Amino acid sequence: MSTFKLIEIAETKQRLQSEESILVDTRDAQSYAADHVEGAFNLNNDTLKEFVDKVEFDTPVFVVCYHGNSSKGVAQYLAEQGYEDTYSVEGGMVMWRQLFID
């Protein structure tokens, strides 16, 4: 069975800047609209088909949520769907803001 890996925010940011990859934001639409990392894809039940149609299975996928907990379930789901290089971002958007936005 395929599984995801955990990744720290600093490494996530570096990899997003240096390779073809995608950041998936699983927070609700209001939170995403109010504040998100530029280029992040807001993944939810309504956008899942668009995501699967748009993102190749060999693209590294970094999943971020509020605190780094629910992203694990989403990352595991994506890995089980065939995404080969899937990560849950530790600390979520709360820590991302502390490190890079505040």
C-alpha cells in the first residue's frame, strides 16, 4: 500500500521553489480565500475531479491544512489514489504563517 511522508515547512517551501510540484490546501473555502500560499490548490470534495484531471501522478504533492493533522488523511488518500510522492506538511498553515508571513 502506498503511503505519504511527513515534511517540514522549510523543506516544503524550498522544494516548491526548485521543482515542479504542487501545494494542496485542504482548509475550507473561506479560510483559503482569506489567506493562502500563492499557487496553492484548494482541494475539497468539489475540486477533487479538477485536481485529478490537472495533476499527474508523478508530481510531488504537498498537503497543508490548519495545524498539520487533517492533511495526513488527505495525503494518505492521494497516495492510495496513485500519487507517488505525497507529503503532509507538519505544522500546517498556522506554522507557515509564523515562519514566512508574520
